[in-house]
Amino acid sequence: MNTNVNYYLSAFDKNGKRLASNILNNARDDKEIKANSESLKKIDGVEVIEVVTAEDYIAYLNGKIRDTTTGKPVDPPEPVISAEEKRASEANTIAQKYSSQIAELKDAMITAQLAGDADLAKSLTEEYKETMDAYTQELEALK
């Protein structure tokens, strides 16, 4: 990404996430920096306001965060996934695995019942119960 701007005044939260930026015409103009800083200070959560290069600005646009030690763009830390979030994700995966099969069995059971095919309806009901038991067992294993 190319830009015709050389410097930006950027506001960051306590975790280094860029919240907003203003274009600077001249990075050495204290008056311009002060004027732009006042508008950025009004944003909730601003901890740091500083002049950044266009290169760093683009890095922030691409997901980097400001390192609190060096003030330079770095990759954000890997998210910490709690045990509860992991179980919820696994339960969702299990539900997706069974959802189409269960829906197909229900549709087939209704069709068999409407057609008056008691043997097929009974067979499909048994298959449905087995599928639901397997689904329940997999969910129980997550606890």
C-alpha cells in the first residue's frame, strides 16, 4: 500500500491497539501535533499518542499493535482460549457434524409416516435414536 503521507499522529490504547490517526503535514510542527493531539485525547481508552511513520501506520492497519516497550509495530499476542470457550467450540463442531444427518432422518421419518410405511418409519426412528445417543455421548465426553 503506497501513500503520499509521510507521518501520522496515532492514538493507542493500553494494549497497543491503534484507535485512531490523523494525518500530519509536518511531523516537526509542534503546533500541528498539539492541535491533532487534542482531538485524539477525546477518544475513550487512549493511553498513548505519538507520531508514526507511514510504514508503521500501514503495519497498524494490517493488524499489528504498538509494542509498549519499543513503540514499534509488532504482531499481537496469540489469544488465550479458556477451557469453557474450547468446550463450546468443540460442542459446536459436534453439533455441526450431526445436524444434517438428524435433519435428514426427521424428514425421512415424516415422509415414511405420511406414506403409511410403518416398517420404514420404525427403522428410521431407531436410527434416529442411535444417532441422538451418539451425539449425546460425544457432548457428554466434553464435560
